[in-house]
Amino acid sequence: MSFNTYGKNSKDFGARYQVWSEVKGVKHSGGVIDATAFANYPVGAVIPAGTPVALGSAGGSLTPIYFYELKTALTSAATSAVLYGNYPLTAGGGAILVVPSAIGGTGTGVAYSAAVDNGDGTHTITIVANSLGTAAAGTIYAEASATGASATVKNTAVPKGLLLHDIVKEEGDVFATGAVVDEGRIFEDRIVAIPAAYKAAMPGIKFEKGI
């Protein structure tokens, strides 16, 4: 089993494009995404292969960890930012921060007043000018626990590996499982950027450039 979604029907899905160069170790028993969390995913939502995930135990709770990568450089005058990301940010607003250099570290949470899913794997957020300062393309953000100093990444989970296949939610699906790769090689330029500290938590995964 790679993964399944369950409800009125059950289906397997493969990755939309090849992200894995080599897969050596797979926790095939995987885990189950929290049913309440999965209910909040819209129909058609995709949790792509290569997404970092936390896994409590074999067959236990599976928690995707989402990051957002700045598409183009940000100036101090900018009132919006476009981010690559695997899952939509809160449409009505929320907070983000630059991912700290250490898992569990703190940073400055910055409010955004709206977020739009552009339908192409990017999301546009509305911000106050200079609230995020200047930032280079490729800067990695995550949802923040709060605004202001001493904020942390909202999802405090530590990854155990990366999803083997896409998880796709269809009408009638009420829960989903996923297989987790803990040893292998992945094309990192074909997935959303993963911060260095989170890569280090998965020593069995080697990140390389695609051909």
C-alpha cells in the first residue's frame, strides 16, 4: 500500500511527476491523517509526494508539515508576497514567520490580512508594507504561532520522513493514510523547499538537484 483515501470509495494515486530518484526505506504501514484535520481539507486538495511528515508510530497519527517558499524577491515597499506552498494559507488572514534555524526556535511572526490560492501551486498574501522587510527569493516561511517577537512555527512536529506518494482528497473521502520514506534520494528542486534543520532531522534522505 502506498496510501489510500477512504470514504465512498478508495483509490490509489501516484505522484503527479517524479520527485524520487531512489527509494530505499519505506514505512509502508505509514500513518493516518487526523480525521478532524482531513475534514478541513477541501475536495481536490493534494498533499504532494515529498511533503515532510511526522509519524507517531506505525499506523499512528500522520502530520504533514508545510513550508512556503518566496517566489520572487521582496522589497520593503511590497504589500503582497507570492509563495510556493503545498497547502493554502488561511484565506481570512493569519501569521507567518521566516523558519528559524533550529526546530523549536523563535522568530518574528508577521500578520497577513488575506491569502489567495492562485491554483498553480502559489499563494498570494496581503501584508503591510515593510512588515516582512526585504527578503530574497527562496526564503522559507511557515505559519506562525503568533504575531510579534518570540513566535514559533505553529506546527511544532519534527519530521520522520517524506511522503512516498501524493494524497488526493476526493468527494466522500473521510480519512487518508500515507506511506513514509525514511531513506532515499529526492529531487529537491521538484518539491517545496525544506529548511536545513528539518532536513537534518531526516538523515536517511539525500536531497539532490533534478536533471
